[in-house]
Amino acid sequence: MNSSTLRIWGIAELLDKYPELRLRPAESGHTTIAGGVVFSAQAHRQRQITDNYEISISVPPDFPRTPPMVRETGGRIPRDYHKLDTGHLCLGSPTRLRLILAETPKLLFFVERCVVPYLYGYSLVEGGSAPPFGELAHGFRGWRDDLADLLGTNDDNALLGLVRLLTLKKRIANKMPCPCGTGLRVGRCHSHKLNPLRKKLGRRYFASLLYGNR
């Protein structure tokens, strides 16, 4: 990994904030950062927690387009606590993670917005509290429920129609009837939800959700 890419990703800022993390030899083209993360966090109406975990972050070459994968390496978090089939931490839906990285495509921001809240949540659960941020199902159901929340509909047919519109150019989609059933054109209905998502994530991303063509 060249120094220019490391600078763009903000690795120096990450290692400065979390000095127990270290760059490791790359694996399969991915940049690896591993070590300890010490944090102090507090969610709304929850107690403040200071804690530390051993983690490993695998950063893909096309970051921030593809989010990093994170493991807890200290053996503290059980496999049945919000982990993917691969054993990586389930930090959120792919769409939410991409939206976060579209906001600020830096590794420090990713760790503080995605990794630390996950670890904080487990620390609370480990201490007997309820999960502080709710729980999203894994797999298709989680993908569907998260998009339903983002697009403001719980109807499966409307949701599928709205995602299809996200694969089209804005000027084309806005002229079409809105799938939500209001009888209005998209430009006078759901465009305020569709257009920002399309702009941030791109039409190809939503096409990949529908058709699997990344």
C-alpha cells in the first residue's frame, strides 16, 4: 500500500487516536490494522463505559467504496452476538455503512461511527443491559428492513419499485409514477428520499442489490 493511499485513508489519524493499533502485513491485497482499541463512550440515556478490545481491521483496496471487515480477536465476544457467518462483526447493513463512508471516507471516522458503537453496545449487554441501538436482522431481512426505513415504506411491492428507481437516472425516474401508490410522479412524491441516496451511493450500488452485478 503506497503512502498516498494511506494518507487519503487517514491511517495516521487513526493510529494517533488509537496508539495500540498497528499496521500489519497486507493479506490478499487488503490492508490490515490490528491491536487494541481503548474507548470511552456513552449513548443517550445509557451509562458511560470505558473499555478496551483487541480487534483486526481488514481494509479492501477499493475503500471507501467497500467498507472494511472487522474481527474481535480477544475471544471476548461470542459468535452468536451479531456476527456474520465469516465471524466478522456485523456493524450495520451494507447500505448504512456505505452512507456513513460517503459522509466522511476516513478510517478514523469509520472506527468511531461503526466499530466503537458496536463494542460499546456489547459492553452494555455483557453488563446486563439491553442493546442500546436496537437490533437489525441479518441477511435479506435486515437488508429489506433497513431500506424500508430509509425509503419510508413497509410495503414490499412499493419498496422493490423504489429500489428499481434508484437504478435509473434522476431525470428518468422523476417522471415515472411513484410505486408508493399516491398517484403522483416520483418528482412530486418520493424524490426527496430517492435522489439523495442515488447521489451518495450511485445507481450501480442499487443495481447490485437487485441483480447482483457489482
